[in-house]
Amino acid sequence: MTDIRVLVVDDDYRVAGLHRDAVASRPGFTALDPARTVGEARAALAAHAPDLLLADLYLPDGDGIELVRSAGIDAFVLSAATDAATVRRAFGAGALAYLVKPFDTRVLAERLERYARYRNLLSSTRPLTQDDIDRAAAMLRGERDGASIARSATEQSVLAALGDDEASASEVAERIGVSRATAQRHLTALAERGVIRVGLRYGTTGRPEHRFRAG
């Protein structure tokens, strides 16, 4: 899976740098050079096609919320404005999140992690079920492990077998006493929903092995 490309838009170069660095520190994300104006942001959108926009509200040459509305990509609004009308306008423009400045960069890191899980689920090539859609919405709200996201007994066993380590489908199957095909099916479903992560291990010979790790 390719990295998620993120464009920060903020006219304060210090704040823009902090947010850029927070993005760059997260595995699976690439931070583009920040933009300081709406004009610079539009040029960067055209040149680099980012996946996610982190936009301040008040910019020297325009309105960050209107930038979000016209950008046509996933976006967070990052602003000191806390009036309800502005927050409603941001969500109405399509913002997936609204973070009130100033905030600890750990807050942004957590939201980026939620977004990665949300994006992973909605990148599935198969038709989505209502449960999938509800899970995606819950991930953005930080409710991934909430009571509304029920897991089957087998899925719970698979997650317990992973623990804090990474493992292959064969290793998980052996640990919980099911067939490799069954373990693979549940691991794949969990990965598609963003509950676990999947990577590749390249050996000296043969095909690379899929390795799974709890998210």
C-alpha cells in the first residue's frame, strides 16, 4: 500500500512545520511541503495530488473551509475558531475532522491513525456492507473497539493469537487450532477493516510472506 500524502496549509510557518513533522513521523504517511496561502495550496493540489488536506481556517488570501469544499479530497480543518457556526460550516464543506488549536501533536497523530484505518477499510475492492460503513464512521470517531463493533468468536481468537507480535496466517492457524484458510480469511477481513496491519517479509527464496500485526 502506498503512503498517504498529506498537504498542510497554514500561514504560520512554525505551526505548519510542527504539523508537517507530526505527519512525517507517522508510518504510512508522507508530508508534502506546507502551503501558506490558498493560492499555494491550489498549486500544490494540482502538482502533487495529495490524499489528505490539513487546512487552517484563516489564510491571507482566502478561507480554508472554502478550500476544503473545492479541493475534492479528504480534509481536516485545524483552527482556533470554536463557534458552532464555523464548525458546522467545516463539516458541511466535507471536513472529516475539526481540531481546535492549539493542540498537542499527539492529538493529530491519533487522528491520522484513525484516518489511516478508515481509508484502509474504504479502499476495499469488494462491495461494502452496512457494518463496513458503520465501522469506517466509528473509526474516525475513535470508536473502533466500541460495543457497536461486534467481532465473532473466531476473530477474537485470531486477535488474541496475534497479541503484540506479528505472525503469518499459518502461525495463527496453528495457535488457535483452525485451518490456514480459515485463519487467512479472518485475518484478511480484519485487515480490510483496519483492525490489524499487514506487511510482507521477503525470504531468501520463494514468494514473500504476508505478516499480520494488531493495529
